[in-house]
Amino acid sequence: MEFPHLRNWNFSGIQFAGIGGGCYYRNYMKSVVLKVARIGNSRGIRLPAAMLRKYHITDTVIAEERDDEIILKAGRSAQPKLSWEETGKAIAAAKEDWSDWDVTLADGLDDL
């Protein structure tokens, strides 16, 4: 199968030609220079309000350390996780049709 909209990919460099041609990697990854500020004995950065809104950041962020970078992700919602019992009740209340999975009963795994 041919994908004419994905052409001229050059993985050794940053420049890609893709959908409509002339796509550049930097168009997808925006860099923002932020100043590191003193906060007590620690250091911190201030995220612009537009960035907070765009990524739905409210109270927390998740900082993921990699070999040569730090990735910030929006924190999880404050909604607590369900217990196993609550999850079972929620699944039962959903009344989903699982009959398509009945064919797996003949897979022989019960005999192992």
C-alpha cells in the first residue's frame, strides 16, 4: 500500500517533507525559554497562562526525567481512583454486551 501524502522522509535530519510537502519538525515542537527563579531554597519556573490553559494544568505537573531532557506533563485529575469493588459495581451498572467474547470460552485454557 502506498501513502503518497507521506513522502521524502529523511530521518537523519530535522527537515521532513510530509503532508502537502515542506513540513518542518520545529513547526510541531515549540520551544519557550523560561527563567529559573529562586523560591526559598529551591528553584522554579513560571509557566505562561496560555500554556497552562492549553495543557489544562491546574494544581500539579508530572516531571519526567530523561537522559538529556525534562518533560513536563499535566498532572492527573483530582478524581480519586475507584477501588476494585467500586470498579466491579461500575462495570455491572454499565450493562455492556460482552457476548462477542463467548467464543473464547472454547479456547481450551480452562483445561490447562
